[in-house]
Amino acid sequence: MRYEIHSSGGTVQIGSSGSMTFWREGRRVLCGLGAVAHAYGTDFPITGVASADSTDRHVRIHYTTTRPEITLRLDLEVTPTGFRLTWSGPPRLHAVRLEWQLDPGRPWYGMGARVFQHWPLDAAPVISDPFEPIDHGHDGTLNIATPFWLNAAGAALLLEENDGELAVTMDRAGDGLLRITAREAPPPPTLGFDERYAAPGPQLAAHVVLADNAPAAFYAALPLLGRPSAAPPHELFARPIWTTWAHYKMPVTQHDVIDFATQIVTRGYPYSVLEIDDRWQRGYGAYVFDPHKFPNPRAMVDELHAAGFKVTLWTPIFFDPSDPAFTVAARRGYLIRHPANGAPYLVRWWQGYGGVLDLTNPEAVAWWLSELQALQAETGVDGFKFDAGEANFIPPDAICYAREPRRRYADRYTEFVADHFAYTEVRTGWRSQRRGILFREWDKWSRWGIDNGLHSVLTQALTLSVCGYPFVLPDMIGGNAYQDEVPDGELMVRWTQLCAFLPTMQFSVHPWQYGAEVDAICRRYAHLHTELAPYLTSLIDETLRDGTPLVRPLFWHAPHDEQALRCNDQFLLGERYLVAPVVQAGRRRRDVYLPSGVWRDYWHDTIHHGPVMLTDVPAPLEQMPLFERQA
């Protein structure tokens, strides 16, 4: 028995085993093996069809499994861009899993930020369990997660929101599969031991978008993903951001801030915002300056403003139990609570244990906003660098004002920030593509590789761009300089060169501490970034019109070029610039692939006709290979 349904996007064929094959203009672009029921560590695969109903726009099939009392239901309907499918399991079933073949259609992209940020996504196995925004997950999951995948053949998958936990693997143990699991919704944390709870059963709904190629699938999926209707202030793109963190860390003082700003100006670097990072506060959750370290914050901010800086302050969503602000928030019921006694849930974060603001509580959000705005009125600061907000900081059994999956905390956070602040950034996201703010890559380590080092700055920018986040903020140039892992001059230069051609730049480690040569190169590339400001403005206008990313994979304008589809160390800034950064220590030459088009070597004015692989392109320390597309 086989069912065939047609839409304007393509055709799907559904088999008696639950398998699905999606076609686009005679091409097989996506194959699904169907669904598997799961309970108590055991899989129950489909064995056949129990019943079916269909029209030319909808099909409903009930499938039997190896467990007689467990049936799975598939509802599939036609949409303007392809199909919407929903797999449902019976009450008390623990989970339902969908399995998709990676072939045909490889390579694959999307899903969000990871510690080892491979590009394409299927270049290495992926495990994300649970799949949600996480601060440094042991399985590699990171801060911005998106249930969106697309392949080179032009098929895209986008999950709808539900109340159950998600888990994802890709090519685990070389199985060649994308496995997506939806678990049953958990019981309320306040449920008593003798109370009955009727779990609704797991459900997994997804849109399948069919198009001619990966960029076309991206555009077709944008109405479902969402995209920003506004952009951050222009100056955040036009000139670098400077932050105190990597160099000064937590001992930072008012004197340090003024000295830092003075050095930036004196040494001739461009600048927009100066961020004062961790430990400016009296205590976490208290929106007053530490009077010993910052004796006159208003005078400090006024001095920075007079020098041309905007000023922002770092803040997380945690409250220090030893600070009076915690007592106020707890008494008013503004912190998430522990189910055992209703007291504030003390959550482990990187600075110890603290209370967490309950962003599902409108009164808590209004109070927090009033605290932030009062600090702005008192000191003149322009905005805030908002940190944390990932799902792992919300314990599964926490009691919140509103009950919802903890991954939604990230989107509530970004919504709050985008609604109230312009000079700002966040480092988390879940379905947050609608927010017109800077989304920061996760905290980078001061190393070269794809393992959260320099190379991952590039691949993470590409990943976030194809996930629908155009306003990418790379982390601090040179990394965070944690413990004994600090950048040397070469890494500092190569990092600066790469970031000069990303939408935004952010310095923290002082480039001038490495001597005159490194200082001069970094300053030159910082000014080169400012020269791109009019072009960046045109790219921002484009993304606001139609969602086109600012940072684009090499294949974006050559979607059938196999070399471009797999290139992981080059990118496009808009359509004009092809950037080939050096992401390996000691390299003074590198190969560069030019896709179709006419390209001018930015430094030497030589003309090249693509597609072509240029070998041993000179890349002395002061020069990053760069090419400009010719009309």
C-alpha cells in the first residue's frame, strides 16, 4: 500500500512501513524511514497499516507496531511550501522518534551552535540530548539551538513547538541517519505522589519544505522560522565593540575602565561601545555599582560619553543569595522555586549558586525592567550585555509562574531584551530569529581549531546565519584568555582579520600588548572594518527586506557547486567579498576556492575566473586572502 500526495513544493510517497520519500521536480531530495515508538529503553518499530483515510491534500494513517497495544498515527497535509506532518503516540508512551536518511541530499546544515562547530553539520557525528539551548553541554550542545535542518538538495525540516523534551542525533556511529525524538510531556512538579497524571502521549510535528536548493529552501522556510523586522544600531556594525572581560576579568575597577578607554583612543583604534563586564555590581541581581571599585559611576560614564563611547554593563539572570536584592526578589515571588518547599531554587552557575529570575512571571519581568532602567537613569549607561539564559539553568522540577518547557526561557529572555534595549547583546536563543538584536557566539577559547577556537568563529557564524540569525556577534578577538590558555600575537592577528569581515567586531585582549607589528596590523584591520560600514548598511537593508544573511556560505550564490557546498574555511560577506582567513598556526600560504564568477584579488588586483582552485595563495601575517566579485 502506498499513498502519493502532491503540493506546489513537490510530491511525497508514503509506504506501509511509515517510510516517506519526498520528490522535487523528479529529484529525490529527502527520505524518511518513518517513526519508532519507544518505552523503557526498547524500540517498537512499525509493522503495518491498521487504517487509513486520504484526500488529495491530507492523509491519516494508523500504524501497528511490534507491541500490539501501541499504535502510531501519522497526519500529513499539504502546505504552500511542501508538507506538514504530525506523528502521535498513545498516552503513557514515553517517546516517538523520527528517522531521516542523510542521503540523498548531503551535506546538511543548521541545528545551532556546538562546541565542535563542524561545517557542514554532518561532517561529524552529532548528539544533542536534550536538544535545547545549553551552556557548554557535555554532548557539545551550546547556547543557541534551532530545530531546523536543511540539505543541499533543497529539503528543509522545521519542528513545531510542543511540551515534550527533544533529543537529536546525526550519523551516530555512522548510521547515516538524522534521528529526532520527542518525549512525553513531564508531569507538573507539584504533582503529589498519590495523584494520577494522564500524560497526553508524545507528539512530533514538523514542516517539510521543498525547494530547488539549500538557499531556496532557506527562503521558503523563513515565514515559518521568523526573521527580524528591525536591526541593532548602525554603529555596532560600523565600529568595533570593546569589552573589559578577557583582559581585566573580575577585578575590574573604575580606574581600569577609564585607562582602557584612554588607551583605545590614544592608540587610534575605532570604537563604538565599551562594555563593563562581570563584577561591577555590589552583588549579582543588585543593579547598583560596587562603591569600592566604582566610587563615581556617573562621572565615569560621562567621561566615556565625552570620548565618544556608548557604555553597557554585563548582567546575567542570577541573584546572589547574600545580597539584599535576592531577599527582595524572593519575598515578592520573582524567582523560580523549589518544589519541596516553595523556596527560591538555588541553581548552579559558573559563579556558584544563585536564584534565577522567573521570566514567565509578568510582575517579575516588569520589576526587573524597572531596576535596569533606574540604573540607566542614575548613571547614564546606554544598555546591557545580557548573559546566560540557557535552558540548563532552569531545573526540570522548578516551579515557575507559567508551566512550559524550559527551552522557552531562552526566547522569553531574548524577547525581553529586544523589546527594551538597543545597545545590547544576548548569547542564547530558541526560535528567537524574530529579534533584531545581536546574538553572540558562545565564549571562545584562545586556540586555533574547530574545537571552540578561531576556526569555530567562522563555522559558527555560518551556522547561525543559515539558522536565521543574521546579526551575529563573534566572541572576543583572541578568545577569553582563560587560565594558561592565552592568545599569542599570531592568533590575535588572524582572529582580528577574520572578524574584520564579519558584521561586528569585539576586542577585549589588548592588541598593543604584543608589540608594534601586531598592534599595527590589528589597528589596520579594525579600520578596514569601518570602511565596510556603507556596504554593511546595504546588507542589513537586504536582510530586513527578504531575510538574506549578511554572512553567507560559499555555496550561497553557487548552490550546486560541490566544492562550495563543503568548504568550511571560507565565507562570503554579502555577494561581493570572498574571505579566506588563515585558521592554522604558522601558515603563510593557503589554497582558496573561487566559485563561479569573476574575482579580483583585493591586494594584488589580479583577475580570476571561477570556478577555480587557487593554490598557495600568499598569506603573510599582515595579509588575509580576500577577493572581490566583479560585475
